[in-house]
Amino acid sequence: MTMNFFRGVMGGQPAGPQPTGAETIHKLCDRVASSTLLEDRRDAVRALKSLSKKYRLEVGTQAMDHLVHILQTDRSDSEILGYALDTLYNIICNDEEEEQDESEDMAAAPPIPVSGKHKNVPVSDENAQKQEEDLGVLFTDKFLGDSENVTLLLTLLEEFDFHVRWPGVKLLTALLKNQCNQVQGVILVSPMGVSRLMDLLADSREVIRNDGLLLLQQLTKGNAAIQKIVAFENAFERLLDIITEEGSSDGGIVVEDCLLLLVNLLKNNSSNQNFFKEGSYIQRMKPWFEVGDDNSGWSAQKVTNLHLMLQLVRVMVSPVNSPGATSSCQKSMYQCGLLQQLCTILMATGVPADILTETINTVSEVIRGSQINQDYFASVNAPSNPPRPAIVVLLMSMVNERQPFVLRCAVLYCFQCFLYKNQKGQGEIVATLLPSTIDANSISAGQLLCGGLFSADSLSNWCAAVALAHALQDNLTQKEQLLRVQLATSLGKPPVSLLQQCTNILSQGDKINRRGSKVQTRVGLLMLLCTWISNCPIAVTHFLHNQENVPFLTGQISENLGEDERLVQGLCALLLGICIYYNDNSLENYTKEKLKQLIEKRIGKENFVEKLGFVTKHELYSRAAQKPQPVFPSPEQMLFDHEFTKLVKELEGVITKAVHKTSEEEKKEEEVKKTLEQHDSIVIQYKDLIRDQDTQIQELREQVSTLSLNSEQMQNQITQQQSQIQQHKDQYNILKLKLGKDSQGLSSSQGEGAHVNGLHSEELSQLREEVEELRRQHTLQHTQLSDKDSLINTLRCGAAAAAQTAEGGAGGSDNTELLGEVESLRSRVQAQCAEISQLQTERLELIRRAEAVSSADTVTVSELESRLAAQTTEAERLKEECRGLREGHAGLEQQLASAQSTVAIEQTEKTKLQQEVQESKKEQDDLLMLLADQDQKILNLKQRLRDLGETIDEDEDELDARDQFGEDDDDDDEDEDNND
């Protein structure tokens, strides 16, 4: 079948004119389009693949649509898909790669005569490369004419077959290289497009995984949205795992690819940087920089890997990031020991020069503006004998003209970052220059700076001047302290101040080895002087006190010098303008007004302003103003410092105004300043008033909290008293029942005595004795009733007192019931007394009847005796009951005391439990707030994914909604429980 196919293509005739390459490709395309057999189409596509490199233009022009159609229709055959993808890759890709072993492809390809190939036109390599790139862009635009082609390609990447997935990855990478923005847009709106590409990192076949890394590098270039999606697809975790598996810095090119992808994801992307920090991935970077003692034999790949790792650290703490994010990353790097590890590399021996330079730059940005990191760096010592601070060792390299230029620039940047917003470090550096702290036996940072400032090397002069200027930046105290520095110029001559020596070098360049004639040296000294005397009237006075300084400056500004000297003229004008603006008029000969008159006479105001503008118009000024790091192509272009450009921008306008101002305008300005000072004093007063009010508000809040605590305590006391009232009610009911039994027993005993019908005359005396005994018993019972009555009154008083302290009317109703029951008991006692009186009357009547009766029946006497015996027994029983009542009363009192103590203990525990409940509710509310914030963030992310074209599973949305409703229901239940 294959041979028949090629005979059909070639016409089946060995003789005759041979077809050209274009004709052969045309026949192959017709075969792909018209053949019904899959094998024929497969062989045709295979032949197109083999011809696609030599006949790139013809294949791309004629076969692209047929190849795309193959991708759409022949999805079931992985072999033809692979051939089609390889062919598309060959015609779109611009990279010159090594040709693979394609013996089978060449065997299947038809023979093409030499005459049909492209003629080798003698063009330059550059033009040939440009033509190749133009072809790649042309075919890429044709392929992207239908955005569905990219979607189709993303779908094919889901195929696990190696012959489909690998060429698909390479083709998509080539498309991204040629038309990155357009392909990124299609992938961004394609559902699960980025997720499909992220799955390539999990492929077990290293070839696909590695090419997937290259694909993601191209995909994430310059597109923050895709960078965020890739990061949230767990890219950081996967990439760091691959780096660890491949051997970290000792790994191969795969580690390099991973690091390049990480740099793409993090550079200028604050969201990903925060995600990287919050995910504790900074801590996983520390093992990368664990360098052993033997640092010999670094491979080129290891140098590249470590260089990229250092760049990754710098991306996280770059000065262009937001200050808050940079500070947070700097803190994390110190806490996890990453900064300490970098300092170890900094002080190690045998480290390659470019790695050492990049490490210095990295340490610089890790400590820049971070006080704790700067303090640690100040404590680092080099492993020398005797040990020297790392700052001193680095400064020795900076002022050594034999060191590489990039290394000296890196050390200067490190020193600048060490002093950035570090007044403590600035003071330590200036202190090494003061007479009281100079140690002749050791080399200090101040000595190295002075040595570099006055050395014969102009680059050392410039670096030392800029470094010393950073020690004075925004620090008035150190500017004044530096005025005390004295220098010994030569034997037999008095010492001169550092300020005097700097001006001497500027004004007397011919006398001091002509150092002042070098533009770089003079620019460095002028930048140092401008920084020194700006915003420091005392330093301005010291500068003007030297009678030679002002004439030198006016002479430099007024001269018509060459192009190279214009910058020096502009800086001299800036220095003279600072002397005017920050002049306190303490020197009579050099007041503000006299200096302006001098400018007007010798220079001219317009000429002065024009010379001042030379500084900002210089091409190197704008380059230095872009970023803090001093990066210069050559030492000759090292003229401006970043911080100095800020100072020029700040002072240029105010100096121009100050020069043009008249004396009347200055007086008005002074009045305005006084008014502003008055306003400032008023503002300070208001601030003090607000501070006092804040204190009062705080005190009132404390009082409110105290009153709230007291209210809770009172509420607890009310609850306790209500429980005590309930206990009193229970005790009262018990006493009431027992008093009722006592009254019934007394009534029955008196009723029995009332039925005596007759008494024997001989027993009257005995009866009287028994009556007296009954009287005594009655009196005793009456006393007992009185005791109980007093107990009832005591309980009633306690209940009344508890009712007065209670809030509401619940206690009042209970007290009324108690009083009613007490009155009822009293009425019953009175009724019993009346009954006893009646019994006494009946007893007297019985006595009279007994005296009247002369005889009685013996049987009646016996009955009377038995009744008397029964009464005696009943009286004893009543005594026992009274004794039992007393014991019961004592027991009740003990129970009452025990119950009261138990209530107090339980009340204390209840208070503690209530406090714990409140704390638990507060923690629960905080957790609910956090959960609500997380839900909102999730909803926002889902909405953003929807906006980006991602498909969100509706089941997950319903589940999230149910969870949210469930939480709302739980909150409602808790509110109902609290209300109950």
C-alpha cells in the first residue's frame, strides 16, 4: 500500500522530468485531504514532516489547513497526531535545533531532486535569521487566525501518549515565543487552560516535564493574571520539590528552568510574593545556600543556579516592592536564618567572583531599611586574625583599585543599604572618625573612607565621598559631629578639619597633585559637601567661614568651560544655592542678601539658574535616579548617586526661588513662617487636648468596665437572695406542718378531759395536782408556741429584707404569701387559746360538781383513773414531741447554714462559668468573622475565575451556600439560646 502511494505521488514513471518540491508537497496535501484510508493519510503526513524543515515555506503555505484538519478528525490515531504536531512545530519554530534521527521519516519521504530545493543565496547570517523569524511569525499568525486551534491544542495535551503530548508541548511553546500576548489571551479565557498546562509538571516522563517548564516560562512572561493562576495551582510547591529532587544548586539545567519560572512568577507581582511568603516558602530557600568549606571546582551550571537563587531572594526584597511587603520578607529571612547563611557565603573563601558580587548585592537588599537585619550585619566578623568586622573588610575592597569594578560597586551598594534609615549605624561610622574614638592599632571604617577620599584613584575618591555622604543622609546630629573631625596633613603643620580639606582639594587642585582637576573626584567631593551642609546651618557657617570658598564657587560658575566641566559648574551652583537657602545670617559678610547680590553682580541670576539646570539635564543623572543600586557600564560613567538625585530634585526649585526673592519677599516669608509656627503651636495644643481627652475616655472606659463588673456582681447577689428566699419558704412550710400536728394533739387531750362526768370525793386532791400539772404543761406549750412565733417573725424579717434588695415584683408576691400564712397560723393559735380557756372553765365546773357529789361509783373512779393515766401518757408524748421539735429546729438551722455556704460556692463557680462562656462566645464570634472573611475571599476568587473564563463547579457553589446557610442557622440557634 505504501509503495503504491508513492508511485501515485511520483507518477509511477522512473523516467521523465522530476517534480519540484512544491509539486511534491502539493500532491502530498491532496493525498492527505482525499485519502479515505488512515494509513495513506498517516504516510502522507509523515512525508510532510520529513520535508517540513527543508521546504518550510511550501509546507507551511500548503499543508497547514490540512494538518489542523487532521488534528480535528483523526483524534483516535496517536501516530498521525504526532506527525501532524511535529510538522506544525517545524514550520512555526524559529530555533535551530539538532536534527533527530529520522531514518524512518526519510525512508518514507519521496526523493526530491536538488533542483527543487531552495537555492543557497549568499546572504548574511543576520538576514537569514530574520527571514526565518519572519516566516515563524507569519505561520504563527495563520495558525492563530482561528482561536479554536489553540483550544484544540490544549485538548490534545490531555492525551497521555508520549508522541502526542510532547510535540504538542513544543508547538505551544513555539507559538508563545512568536506571539506571546495573543496566545496568552486565548489560554486565559479557555476553561481549565492553565490547569492543563500545570499538569505537565506532574508527568513522570522527564522530557515532557522539562519542556513543560519551558512552556510555563513563556506563558508567564509579562502577564500578571496568568502568573497568579499558576501560583494558585500549587506551582511553588511543585517547583521547589523539583529543585530539591534535582540537587538544588548542584543540579542541572532543570533547576535553572525552575528558578527562571519562579522569577517570572514573583517579579513585580505583589500578590504572588505575599502568597510565597505566607506559604513559608522562604524558609525552604535556606538549604540552597549551604556552601561547604571546600569551594573549589564550581561548575558553570552551579554558578548559574546559585546566581538565579540569589536573584530570587532579591526579587522578594527588591526596593521597588511595597515597603510593607519588603519589610515582612526581610524579617522572615532573618528569622529563618537565610540572612546568616548569605553572610557565611560573603565571608567564605574560594567563592567565584560573580557569585560573591551577587551575594553582596543580595545581602544589601535584605538589610536595606531593616533595623534588626542591619544590626546583625554590623555584628558579622570576617574569619581573620584578628577578627575584623565584615563592613571593614568590604570597605577595604571598595577603596582597592585592583579589585574588579562590579565588585567595588556592589560593596558601595552594600554600605549604602547598611546606612539606609539607620541612624544608629550612621553614628557608629562617624564615631570612628572622631578623635576620642580613633584606635591606632586597628583599621576602622572611618580611616578607610578618609584614605579613599584622598587617594590617587579617582574611583576610590568618588566611592568614599558617596559612602561618607550616606553616613550623613537625613541625620543633622552626624553632620554636626563630622565638623569635629581633624586631619593631619603633614608634619609641623596644624591639623585641618575634614570640611576644610575637602574644600581645599576643590579650590587648590593644582597644589595637591592636581586631584581636583579630575571630574569624577570633584563631582564626588561636591556631592559630599552638598549633602553635608544641606539642612544644617552650622555646617553652612563653617563652610562660609573659609574666605576662599565663595570666590572659588563664583569663579567656577561664571567661567565658560567645556562640556565636561558643565556638570562641575552645576554642582558648584547647587552648593552656593544651599549656602543661601540654609544661611542663618550669622556671618556678616556672607548673609543671604549679600550672597544674592554677589551672584547678581558676578554671575547673573539667569546665568546662575541656567548653570544649576545643567545637573538635572545630564544624561547620567536620569539613569542614576531610576534605582538605588549603582550600576554603571564603565568607571568613567560613575558620576551620580541615587540618593543625591533626590536631594537635587528637592532643592533645585527652592534654590531658584530663593535666588530670585527680594528682601521684602523674604520678610514676608519670615512672617509667614512665624504664622506657621504659631499655627503649629496651636496644633500642638490641640494635640495635647486630644491626648488628654483620649486619657479621659480611657479612664471612663475603665469606669464603665468596673460598673459593668459591679452590675454583674449585684445580679449574682440578687440571684443568690432569690434562692435563699426559696429555701426560707421551704423551711416555713415544714414548720407550718409540724405546728399543725402539735395543735391537733393539744386539742385532743383537752377534749378528752371535758367528758368526765363525776369524780370521787376522795380523789379531789389528786385531781387538783393533775390539773396543776396540766397547767404547767399548758404553760410550757405556750412558751414553745411563743418560740416558734419568734422564729416565724425572724424568717419573715429575713424574707422582707431579701425582698427589698431584689429587682422586680416576683419576691414581693412570695413575701405576701408568707405573711398571710403567718397570720393564719396566729389565728389558729388564738383559737387554740380560746379553746384552752373553755377547757379551764369546764374543769372548774367539774370541780364544783365533784364537791357536790357525795358518792360516786367505784367503776367510774376506776374509769377516771384510767383516763388520768391516759392523759399522763399523752402529756409525756407531747413532751417527747416538743423535744423532737427542738432537735429538728436545730437540725434545720444547721442545714440552712450548710445550704447558704453551698449556695455561695455554687455562685462563685457560676460566675467563673459565665466568664468562660463569655470568652468562648467572643472566640466563637472571632472565628465566625474569620470564616466570613474566608468565604468572601473564596467567593471573590471564584468570581474572578469566572471573569477570567474558568468554569466553577455548581455543586461546589451549592455546597458553599449550604455551609454558609448552616453557619447562619447555627448563629440563629445560639441567639435563641442566649435569649432563653
